[in-house]
Amino acid sequence: MNDISVCIVEDNKDIRLALEQIIHLADEFQMLGSFPNAEEALTGLPMLKPKVVLMDINLGGMSGIECVRLLKPKHPDILFMMCTIYEEDEKIFEALTAGANAYILKKTAPARLLEAIRELYEGGAPMSSQIARKVVAAFSRIPQVPSLSLDTLSHREAEILQLLAKGLLYKEIAGQLNIAQETVRKHVYHIYEKLHVNNRVEAVNKYFGR
């Protein structure tokens, strides 16, 4: 597997350096560059073309959410992971609406952060468990009636989609359903294909008619 190229947008120098070191020291990852603000990232990210960007929300000038909103339509292949201290529902959904592919808290352990980057690169949409609970809570406040025909997905696919909505990793889903991780990955591929979506958030939104 090719190294996963990563860029960081973070205005706090200590946090930025810490994140850089985590990426530098990890196998299978390549640290392409980092930026202290959104303005520099708007110019630099399209030139570097990273596979994944760790994007802070609360930057000094333009917010990370606005930066993603501007970049994502022009560069859909870049995957944005919001890396933030915020757990507020409004921030979460604003970021996801702007085009963010994942949302993780800064207090996340380095090993889990790397695992989340890898999962994002492989087609998942990882979120911290705290964030996932808020997303699930938001979905539970709307009628849980699929907007698509119930037979669009197989029983197993619908089961996996429910677990994806809770923020579980592929290996956690595999363990819970007692199937191979590669089997989960194939099911997820078919789910995305059937629903005509590209990630976990879009799949859950579409299936539950949000």
C-alpha cells in the first residue's frame, strides 16, 4: 500500500508540531506540509494534493469549516478530517455540511488518530465516539423511516449501516457481527454503490431521509 500523504492546518504551534511528529513517526504515512491558518492552506493544499487533511476548526482568521467549504468542491479527492476541541452539535453538522469527511477530537490518542486517518483513506468516515453519539442522537430525533425501499439494502448491509452510523470502525463491526474485516469492507462498498454515495455520513443521511 502506498503511504497516506497528510497535511495539517492548525494555528496552535505546539499542537501542530505534535501532530506533525505523530505523522512523521508512523509507518505508512507521509507528512507533506502544515499551515498555521486557512488563508495559507487555500493556496498550499491544492499544490501539495494530500490524500488527507487534518483541519482545525477555530483558526485565527477564516475558520477551518469555511476553508473546507471553499476547497472541497474544487478538490473532491482531498479528504478532510476536522480535528477539534469542539463537541457542539452545530459545529459538527456545519463541518459535515461544508464537506468534511470525518470529525475527531484533539484529545484522541495518537494511535486512534492514525487508525482514523487510515480508515478515512480506505473509504470510512470516522468520528470520535463522543461525536458519533451526538450524530446518532440527532438522527434519533427524526423519524427513522428509510427514504429508500427497504429491499434496497440486504439485511446484513442495513445492519452494517446502523453500526456505521454509530461511528464504529470496520474492525469493531467485524468483531460485533463475527465476520472478517474484509467482508465488512466489501459490504460497505456495496452500500455506497447502491445508495450512490461516497462516505458514511452521506449513506446514513440518504438511507434515513435526512
